[in-house]
Amino acid sequence: MIRALVVDDSGFMRMALRRIIEADGDLRVVGEASDGERAVEMAARLHPDIVTMDLEMPGLDGIAATRRLARLPDPPAVVMVSHHTRDGSEGAVAALAAGAADVLWKGSAIGALDLAGIDRALRGRLRYWAGQRRRPPRHAAEPGPGTQPERPAPPPRPRPEPPLTPGCDVVVLAASTGGPDALAALLEAAGPLPVPLVVAQHMPADLSPDFVRHLARRGGMPAVLATHGAPPRPGEATVIPGGTDGHLARGGMDAPAGGLVLRLGPGPGMVHPSADMLFRSAAVVAQRAIGAVLTGMGRDGAEGAAAMRERGMAVLAQSPESCVVAGMPGAVIEAGLASGVGDPAALGVRLRALAVPLTPAAVRGRGWGST
């Protein structure tokens, strides 16, 4: 049973969300709060798996409450359900940066409350994010007489470390919960790079334009929204639109940016853009890609990082202590896939040193462009 806490200053909305959440029987609302302060207190006491959070409330608002929830020993996944999480809403970007796993708009195109739309979307998202939480290990029971204590699982065998020498033709970045601020800090430290850089940040489709503006304003380099079939260009951050997936492909010898183009389209799974899809494509078509996995809930990016490492490509990971949620980079680190670990600014400095264009001789040596 998935345990949910509903937070909204409207009594009608709390009642409506309870009915929507409990409609299928596998989710149960264990508490309701009308403000952020009460929500944090109840979450610490009730240990819900998931919290639906309003954004604007009296006293402690949803953004501040989400930040506090992220600092709990066993933090719940937070889905922001608000009138203020639509396209162009800086509040939605702030919610993701503060620690919300997802955002859902309450309204409709005509501005009215859209309970039918919430009913269609909410339960699936709650199930997904509740399943992505990284719960702290529970203390094992004391062994009884005559029993042997359980031995801890051996750590993963580290993979051969690829040399962290300068030279690549593309940089790929992945982030989810807490990603907007982490990505901005990394890009600001890195500065405009002489190779293309592609970003996969989990987010709804409507949020993409405001997220690009957020990166362009705070990231220290131009940021653009990717279009299907266009090449990512050096000197700017190319952002895969929310709600879809993107993969790198070869566009031929005459294509700019070393022949790489970005193709967009819907892929499987609940969250988009998929970090695994982007990283796997880089492993296949790039001459030498460098990846970085930043803060986020779940494990997206770990399989793609493994594919890159199989080809001798480096993958950096954000240090867990600097993450809002350490699930995604933690999965890379625990699997022995991380070529380096640091906070976003440190990773940006490292990328600035490593992201040097490959020489034509190196490209010819691996066969790209041969007829």
C-alpha cells in the first residue's frame, strides 16, 4: 500500500485529491495538511511515501515546505499539484529545484479547475515516484541463538577506469529532482564549451521554455530548446524538451558539430527526457562522449552510464552529499561506473578541462566519416 499525504489550503481540494488518490485501492491518504508547516510535521511523524503539495499557501509555502521535506531522514517523493505550475511558471522550475519529483497543473485551457485531468494523470505519477524512492537501510533484527548474522553484500567490482584525458565530441548531462539549480551551477562553472552539450532534465512538456530561460539566465552560457534533426552546437546547452526523449545520431560528413544531430520522439517509461536513452545513443554514435549524472530520484542514467563505460567513455557523478536527492548519481556510484565525483561546480570545472575537441586524426582513427 502506498501512503500519501495531501497538502493544500483548500478543504475542497484536499477532499477531491483524497477521492482521486484512493480510487483504485492501492494508494491510501494517511493525512491532510492545510499549510507547509503542518505538512512537514505530519510527514516526519507519518512517514508517507508520497506527498501532493500545493504551491501557494499561507505561512510556509510549498517551495519552502518541499525543501524541508527533502532534508528529512526518510524523505517522501513530492508531486507539486498547483494552479501555478503551468508553462512559463517560474514556480514550477523552483519546485523541481527545491526537491519536487514532478509537477502537475490543476487548471485547464480556460482557467478552470480540471479535476478530470488530475484524475487521469495523478495516480500513475504517484505510483511511479513512490517506487523510485531510495529508502535508508533498516536495522536488521538481532540474530537468534544458533543463527549466523547476515553478511553484507560485497561492493560492486570497479570497472577499469578510462583515462580522464582531454578530448571529446559531445557532453551529455542528466538530472531530475533538484536538477535546475545543479545544472545551472555546473554550466556556470564550465562556461561555454567548444563541443556540443545536451541536457536531459526530467520535466513536463509545458515547463521546457521556462527551464531554458532559467539555464540561460543562471548557467553562464546560451541555452536553447532542441528541435528534431537539428545539430547541437558548441558553445551552448541544448535542452531536450520535456515530455519527450532525445537520442544522438550521425547526420553524415556534411553535418555540423562533427556530424551529430539530435532526434526527438516519444520513448517508453514514465519520465522524460530519458537519461538512459541519451547516454546509450552517445555510447553508440559519439567518437568520445563525456557524461555527467546529477541529482535526481530513481536510477535513470545508470544503464546509459554503463553503456558509455563499456566503450571507455568517462561518466562523472554528483556527490551524494551535495544532491537534493542522491538516487540517480548514487546508482552510478554504487555500480562502480563513476569516473569522478564532485559537487556541480567542481564537475563544471572538470568538464571545462576535459571538453576539448578531438583532432581530425583521432576521428579518422576510429573510422567516422569513412566511405
